[in-house]
Amino acid sequence: MNLSLKGKRALVCGSTQGIGKAAAIELALLGAEIILVARNEEALAATVKELDAASGQKHRYIVSDFDFPDKLKTAVETHLRSHGLVHILVNNTGGPPGGPITAATADQFEKTFANHLLCNHVLMQAVLEGMKKEQFGRIINIISTSVKIPLKGLGVSNTIRAAVANWSKTLAGEVAAFGITVNNVLPGATNTQRLQGILDAKSKKSSETLSEVTNAMIAEIPMKRFAEASEIAAAVAFLASPAAGYITGINVPVDGGRTGSL
């Protein structure tokens, strides 16, 4: 099985912590040159240093804020003109705050739509011609199992994640003939800062302790534990590899069996 990414360049978003950082590490260990994208330059510089040490090669970063899709597009296009095309795009950014959909504001929907779908779209457009030229491309979107079954208390996220999934499926059909695949990885409950925030919020809104809320969520998972970010990253790395060249347009839950649908 060919999993080597030597000679490939990967643009990984939200890559200074959690799933994004784990994906960047995994891709680097398979030989890819990584371009990290996030808004905190100090964290980016530290992550690049960590990647360089782990992989024995040089990596780079772009400072950009996903609240501003147009500025993100400009920053990435400028970087690519100087440093060359990208073969792998990993779209990943933090989800919006939880809450019932009945309480969501228009501003929350608009901000989340921009952070996720619009940023994914401008990044795809920035890298697409290079992928077509190489006849090799991998676009991998980190979204959520909510595209299969909406999650309680995540009204805005459920709505926008579904939009991203349908954008991805449409894109997959349009670019497949160029050797470009487009797939979604759907993490379940994963041991990250975002999960901790969700658990804390649930505890504060209920009469349950943090431990009780945590145990109740774990009880819903057949494997009886949360995922580690590295386990989500392994799925990303496989979909990015040459071995996954005939897999496109799919959703891959990495959730310990929690999602109750096919």
C-alpha cells in the first residue's frame, strides 16, 4: 500500500492545536511538506519547529484569521506564488458555540458560514489549478458526525456542517476527472479543547457535575472512550495518500461507533 507523501505539499488549517495539529504531524511523518494556517503566529512558529524536529524537513506557515475569508484568500495565493502549488488541502476550523437553534442569531449563522463554507471555498479555489496541473489532489474537510445525525444543543453547527458536506459532495463530482478527491472526516467526541468547552457548558447549564456529564457522553460511545486527535489524523492521512486515489465524495465517521446510522 502506497502511503508515501514525499514530494507532496499540504496546506493544513487550524493546525496549531487539536485535530488540525495532529493531522499536520501525521502528514509530515508520511513525507509531506506542511504549510500551517492559523491566526496565532507564536503558536504557528512553535508548531513549525515541532514539525521540523519530528520529520527532519522544513515546513512553513501562513498567519490568517478565518473571520476574514477575502484576506485568507489573498494570504494563501500570495504564499503559493512564492513557494509553489499545493497537493493536499485540509479544511479545518473550530466550531461555533453550542446552543439551541431557536436561540441562534443571524449573526451566528453568518459568521459560522463564513468561517467554514466560505473559507473552504476560497481555499479550494486557490489550490485547484495547481492540483489539476499535477493530476493529483486531495481535499479533506474536517466536519462532524452531525451531518448524519444532528447533535443536540449544536443548532448552528449542525446547520453549517451539513452545508459543508453538500458543498463537498458537489465538488467531488466536478473535480474527480482531474485526479482530485474530496472527502469529509467526521470526528466523534474527541479529546480536544473544544470538547472540554462543550462538557463545561453542559455542566454549567445542568445540575450535573463535569464528571457526570463526561461519563454520560462516554456511555453513549460503544468503545467507551473519547477519541484521541491522532486517531482522527490517521483517517485524514490515509485519505490524503495515493492509496486512497479511488475514494471520493464520502463521509468517514471516526467516532467509536457512536453514530446511529450507516
